[in-house]
Amino acid sequence: MLVPPESNLPAGKHFTDVAPPGHAVILQQPKHQIAGLVGDIVATRYKLRGIPTLVVDGRMRDVVGIHDLCADGALVCWSGGLTSVGTSLEGKVWGVDVPLRIGKVEVKAGDVLVADEGEMVCCVIPRERLGEVMELLPKHKEADDGLLRDVQGGIGFKEAIGRWPGHYSNH
């Protein structure tokens, strides 16, 4: 976590009221904390404000309540761990719109998160590379779909990859 020396949370605002509707929220807590950073009450507030995605680099609690909140698809919650312990005095929001390091990935305000619930993966696209990614995606989708069709049609994997030059390497 890249902790700012002073909190930048706007005075008089709760952290659930800072992010604009339609934006994903990423929350991170120190690794040593065992308390839940998000529970069903916090998740409810975010959902009612129009926040579509919560990514918690830390612990979440109230799993049944959060599951029910997410059932209609208007909110998706991801968490690195679970707990039954409430926040109590252990956690305090310190900064908003600050860079976070999650594993080896740095996430900055304005970056784009792409999450696939079915595959249970989430990736970060740096805002400054979004145009490049959007240009490449259709070409890679076409190659993936073509490769799958080729393999389903009985073509050997190595030959099938060879039919899509420039899209696959190290196979």
C-alpha cells in the first residue's frame, strides 16, 4: 500500500460517499488486519449510490448479505479474504484516489477494471493505455474464436496456432 502521509478524506464525508456513481471502488487494508473492511451495510450504501463494483484487497464480512445484494447484478463484490470480525477500531479510511499496489500491480485513480465473474479474474488497464487495448481486443477476440473453432474442428494445436500468426507466442 502506498500510504499518503496525511489523510485526504474530504472533511465531513464518509468514505462511501466519495466515489462518483458508475465508478468501481478498490479498498485496501494493511495485511495484518483481521477485521472486515466491507460488510453488508457498506456494500448496501455503495449499491444505492450506483457503485457497480467493489474490489477489496483485504477482508470482507457478511457474505450472505453481500451475496443477496449482488444477486441482481447491479453490484459485484470481490475480496481477497473473509472474516466475521467487524471493523471496530482496527480500520480507518485514510486516503481516496491514491495509488495502490496489489501484488505486483499498481492501480491508480482513473484506471479501468475489467472483471469476469465466471472466470473469477480481474485485470487493470492503465487509463493511458486504454485506447491501445481497445484497438487490440477485437483482433485478439477474432484470433481466440478462430483458434477454438480450428481445435474443435480437429486441427492440431500447433497447426491451429500457426493459422493465427502474430497472436500467439510461447506455445
